[in-house]
Amino acid sequence: MKVKLAFLVQNEALQKLVEEPMDALTSFRIGKAVSSVQSELETFEKTRQSMLEKYGTKMENGDGLEIKPESKNWKEFVTEYEELVNEEVEIDAKKVKISALKQVKMSPKDLLSLGWLIEE
């Protein structure tokens, strides 16, 4: 299934979901989705780091790189970052029926962020 990176980058709900007990088939499907998502996130993080190397500066404490809104390269960084998070990636996952998650306690916010993985 195709999903925008933006749905994956800050999706804490998927990590919450893997902690919940569920039937074997649903666990398998969630596990496959998580493995595929982790692979995409590793690639995303490498790309983001290379963008920081390109546009950022060393942090004052010397522990890495940063870029701030007042940086001269901020606009270029933001433009490139937005292009990156709007990229569609292919996730090896089958949708999970909401009924299979009936015993899982999740907030509406979490369920909305998992809309790409859940069907009615």
C-alpha cells in the first residue's frame, strides 16, 4: 500500500499498537507493517541527516547539527523537507479490520493516525 512519509514520521500510534494483545492474524499483519515502516523510517532518517549536513550548522554544544528558522538556509531546508515528507512510499502491509482491534484501547487521535492501516 502507498502511504505518504508524513503519516509515518511522527506516528507514535503504531508503536502503541504493537504493545497491545490481539489475535495471531492481526498481530502478524501489524508486525509486517511495522517492519516495513521501520525500513522506510531508517531511509528517511539518513536522508534527513544528509539534509542537516547540507543546510545545518554545528550545535553550540558540539553534539550534532541543527538548523533554525533564522538560518540562512532555512527556506531551502523546509522546501526540501516538505518534498521529502510528502513522498509516497510503498509499505508491505495489509489493512486490518477495526473489529480485530476491539479489545485495543486507543485514543481517537491514534486511530486517525492509523487510518492508512485500518479498514471498517
